[in-house]
Amino acid sequence: MSEAETRRRALLFLREHTTLALGTVGESGAPAVAAVFYAADDDLNLFFLTEERTEHGRNMLANPQVAGAIHADGQDWRSIRGLQLRGRAAIAAGGELPHAVKTYAGRYAFVASLLAGQSGPAALTGPLARARFWVLRPSWIRLIDNTVRFGYKEELLLPEAE
């Protein structure tokens, strides 16, 4: 498959799902995984919200190299479809922050309402105020699609984020 087609399929997959299992490594070398809601832009960057004081937040501040997996639950082995990735995560800053907010709020209406100062789920008001927008810039993506054939994979190498 062409690189353009693999990029198109990866973006479609990212837009069909909402939850990333985000793998990080702490300063002691201990691995950790956290589930985060994400929104992807056309460049395959993933934006998510988290607090710096969470374990994965602290880990990303110490070591921005991350890995992740996205898949649907309850798949039969013949229909497994998923996405694996590696890249760098950082707090969205400067000119990237408005893009992160727009991308994320465009996907999650309840977050858009809270960001606009309107009412939303009360349980999220405090945590959202403490959370920061982060961006994960993938350098490697692997699509897995057993609906094509068992063990089918496509890989995409992207420029390393700085």
C-alpha cells in the first residue's frame, strides 16, 4: 500500500476511536500505562488532556518518549483492528495550544462547553481546570487489520518530533 493510503487509513482509524492506552516510563525506569481520550489532527498528531501531577504526566515531563495502542473492545480474532504508535509527548504551548484546543473541543462537545465557560459535567470542572493540553507526535505508526488477512500490518514512519 502507498504511504498516502496508509496515512489515510491511519487517520480514519484515529477518527473512529476515542481512547489511547498511553505507555510512559518513569525516572526509575518503571513502565506505566494510562487511558486518555484523544483527538487527532490531519497530521496524525494526538491531543489529550491530563494533569502534570498524574503518574503519566510526571513521566512525560521526565521522558517524552511514549508508546500507545488504540483498539476496539470485544473483537473476534478474525476482525481485530488496531493501531500501535511511538513518538514524543509534550505540553502543547505557544501557537500550538489554540490548535490543540480547537481540535480537542471539536471532537468532545462537553469539553467545548466547559472551555467556553458554559455548564457541563460538574465532576469535570475541577480536573479540567488543572489539566493541560498535550500533543503526542508519532514517529512510527503500525495499523493491524485482520479483516484484510490474519496478521496484516501496515507501517508508517513519520519525521521525528523535536
